[in-house]
Amino acid sequence: MTSPSSHLTLKEFCNSHYKGSAKHDGLEAVIDGIASGARDLEGQIRNGNLLGMLGTTGDVNVQGEIVQQLDAISSDTFVKKFQESGRVAMVGCEEIEHPVTFGDSEQHKYIVLMDPLDGSSNIDVAVSIGSIFGIWKRESSKSLNAESLLMPGSKQIGSAYVVYGSCTVLVVATEGSVNEFTMNPKDGDFYLTSANIMYPDKTPYYSVNDGNTAKWVDGIVKAVDQLRDGRSQRYIGSLVADFHRNIIKGGVFLYTADTKNTIGRLRLMYEANPLGYVSVQAGGAVSNGVENILNIQPVELHQRVPLIIGNKTLVNQIIETIKVT
Ligand code: AHM
Ligand code: MG
């Protein structure tokens, strides 16, 4: 058995990897904001039922979805953390219709797109949920406006996600490097628990909402049939938690377009792009069935996209099957 103190802390990791580097200058403050927000939220999620913080706010968000109290709390929490970091110029968020601008000084280098609480349908049933963040450098020569955050996923300089599960993990990705930190509930600090994560070659799992089968085109039906052969289906209904299992254990997740979700269900800017960036850094892939999602030029903050993400061989197999069917 090891003790947390034998692991590198997130702070030590960030200071040695990002502090003072021209490319990642100030990124440690953004990551620290994510860790601090996750720490606060973790307590609220664990105690939500006892504190009367479960259930809806009575509002409907810009997606037309009912807002849960913890959706609103998580959004407010991370917005505040990013503002306090002094390094984030602008935030785009699933729960907020328009981007929030903090400042355009020399210090305000980053733009963050976030899904502050992914897996909303699992909040009040004690099932894993998470938070997702894409991080872009802002173009300092241009003034900030609603268009500033419409950058393709390939321009991200990093991304991160948190899973509030049987333990709370924070995964941080920058170019060529994906690292997992686990929160120690005793001191609230995050400690490095898996360095340089890469997808394993084996692919025991596939994740898909089977209830949509009747709405799929033939190519998807066939592709999912192929995935069934020798693999177990695992579908939590929290993208971030399904993604985390698949990157660690091996597998693929898909939520493609169907007759109901004709343009896909999941969101390009704060779900597909950040997790797609992690996937590619870990040797995996991300696609909408036709092209690498990271190459899509976004047209609006809340746009949806068909998503196939995970082990590269499986992503390519699905694309090929769709193409020839
Ligand atoms: P959310 O961001 O409002 O929680 O919605 C996104 C979630 C994903 O986490 C999950 O993969 C998907 O919606 C589940 O959708 P469905 O219930 O249609 O399977
Ligand atoms: Mg989500």
C-alpha cells in the first residue's frame, strides 16, 4: 500500500510542466481553478441528497433541457474559479446561453469551453457524473466577442475532465501527454495516479445507447453488430464516465445521428472537442463518421455533433462500415 504523499501532487506536476513555459504560460492557474472547483463540487455532489441540493431548479437551459440544481451550482462554481484565476479571458458553458467575458489583458490568455456537470440524468441516482473542459489560447491581436471561442478542436492547447465516481479523478491532457490525478478526500489534494495514459490495444468494451437502434441508419446498425462480437456493452449515460472507462480499459463510445437526433445529440464545443483532444493524445481517435471532429470549424457555441470516440482501430472500423453499407 502506498500513501498519497508518495505521489506527485497536481500542483507539483503543473509547476514543473507549465509554469514559466512560453506555450503553457499561466495554464497552471487554469488547471488549479478546475481542481479547486472539482474539490468544492465533489463535496456538494456527495452530500447533495442530504443538503437538499438534488432535483431541478425549475428552469430550462438553452438546450431545452431541464436544469438540475447541481447543474446550476457547478456552472456558477467553475465560472467563479476561472474568473479568479486571472488567466481566463472568456468561458463558454453548456448551461449559459452566451459566453461570459472576464477580461482581455495580457494575462487573460485562455478561453475555456465547459460542460460543468455531464451526465445530468445520473445526478440524483448515485451514478458517476463529471465535468469537461476544453482550453484554447485566445488570439491576443483580436478583440473578444462571441466569435472568439469558435475555434476548431485542433487548436486546443489542452483539455481536462473530472469524474465524480467511486473516487474522484481529474485527467489533464496537453500535447502528447495524458495524466490522471486522484483526489485524496482527507486533504482535497489531487495526486498523480496514472502518468502518460495511452489506450490499451485490447478493446473489451463498447458504449452505445441501444434504445436508439430503431432510429439508426443501416450502417450504424451493422457497425454496432460488429462491436457486439466478443465485447461487453457498458453504457453509463454519462459520456465522461463512459469515456474514462474506455480510455483506461479499452473500447469505443458512439452517439451518432439518428432519426430523432438528426445532427447528433452531444455538443461539439464542450463535450466532443475536449474529450476528442484527450483521445488523440492517448493514441485514440474522434470522428463524426466522416471526418476528424477536431478539424470541424464551429459555427455556434452550442452546436451538436455525431460522436464516435475511443480506440483508433474501432473508430476506423465503424467509419468504414458506415461508408460501405
Ligand atoms: P448532459 O450534458 O446534459 O448530461 O447530456 C449529455 C449526456 C451524456 O453524458 C450521455 O452520454 C448522453 O447525454 C446520454 O444520452 P441518452 O440518455 O440519450 O443516452
Ligand atoms: Mg454533457
